[in-house]
Amino acid sequence: MATTVPTRTLSAARDVRSLLWSYLRLTKPRIVLELVITTVPAMMLAEGGLPSLWLVLATVLGGAVVAGGANAMNMYFDRDIDEIMLRTQERPVPSGQVDPERAAIFGLTLGAAGFAFLWFAVNPLAACLTLSAFVFYVGIYTLILKRNTSLNIVIGGAAGAVPPVVGWAAVTNSIGIEAVFLFAIISLWTPPHFWALSINYSSDYKRAGIPMLPVVAGVEETTRQILLYTVGLVAVTIALAFLSDLGAVYLASSALLGGVFVYLAARLWRAHSARLATIVFRYSLVYLTLLFAAIAVDTLVRS
């Protein structure tokens, strides 16, 4: 005879799943995924081939935990503006799914645990670099830059540019010129990526009092800056081919991907279109993924 699960038990199970999902959302999983996309190819470039599987897993896991903690702390401190902005109202803290203090404890715990894991499982340099990104993102970008200057993304993007440097340090226990260029690539990529998104949410940022560039300088100036940063980004990606052991696969890929990016940015600058801004934003995600994939493929071809 079939047995039925009590309704109360099913409800409790759903509540647990919902709570776990809310805590996972605090870490911003899609942003953490970018860490993997940029860290692993950097490790391969540093190794000149495939690093040990354990080292890759340990570096990615530790970095992901620290990044998730930083994102949770960001949601804790930004809960007031997240509640105002339509794009962020359903995040776990402003929507009441997670208590603010518990979100903060969760974020700090992840940051400390990830740092300790990297220190003992990888090396102290990788751990300290990861911690620096945590401190910069939470303490400098979230608490100071985001609310006070239109350069918030320009300067704050440095926090998101640290993962490939961590990957390089995990393999070599040092910071090479290639790692510096990978850092510069993501630093230059972040403004056009985020400004393209913010064009369509400028009313949201204005309502929340956040001085994003489209709010402060207008769409025309924002699109001009997107184009300028994109040109600089492409120049640095191509320069990396001549300052590292990367070969034809990477050089051709960076030139092709960059050419498309510049073309789309130029169209956006001429048209100031919200639809084109969305296209530029979406392409920027594809661009970064394929660019770092080209680093990985080129490295494997040469190894």
C-alpha cells in the first residue's frame, strides 16, 4: 500500500530548498562563473599547458567562495538602494528572503573560509590577492565609489580583474607581466560592459541616487566612453600576444572578437539606441568568454 508524505513535511522541504536557493543567490552565481572563465585560462597560460587538476579545483573553489562572500556583503550594504531599484528589488535581502545580519555573517564567513583554504591548499600569495579583491570590492567599491563618483565602475572594476592574477600566482607563486596584462584586459572590459547595461537602467540608478555615467553625463557621452574603452581594450588584448608565448590562434581570435566589439560600440555611439546598448552588453559577455577560451586553446595547441 502506497504511503503519502505529510503535507507539513513537503512544505518544510520546500522552505529549506527556498532558503538554500536564497543564500546561493546572495553569492551572485553568474558573476562567480566569470571567475572560472578568467582564472583557468590564466593558470594554463602560466603553466604552458594543463596545471594539475587538484590545483585548478582548489584555486577555483577558494576563489569562488571568497567572491561569493564579497557578493553577499555587497547585497548587505546595498540593501537600501536594491529596495529602490526595480532591477534589484527581488534580491534575497530587500525582498525579505534573508535577514540582513545573516547575509552579512554569511558573507564574512565565506570570505574567511575561502581565504584560509587558499592559504593552505594553494599558496599565501594567491590567498592574499583574493582577499585584496574582497576588501576592494566591499570596502572601496561598494561603500565609497558606487555612491559617490561616476568613476565607480572604472576604478571598482579592478576587483573583478584580480581572478586571472590569482590563477597566475597559484601556478607560479609570482606575478608576471602576462598576469598584469590579463588584469588590464578585464579592467578595461568592465566599463563598456557595465555602462552598456546601465544605459537601459539609468532611471533606476537616478531614482536610487547612484551616479552611474549615463545619469551624470548622459547617454551620448556614455556611448563615446564605451567606444574609447573598447578600442583601448582591443589594443591591450592584441599587445598581450606579443608580450607572451601566445600564438596565432589567440592573435587571430583577439583581433576578430575585438573588431566586432569595436564595430558594435561604434554603432552604439552613432545611434545612442537602447536596443544596441543591450546588444553591446550581451556581446561583451560572449567576448570575454571567447577571448579567454582562445587563451586556453592557444596554450593547449602550443603545449
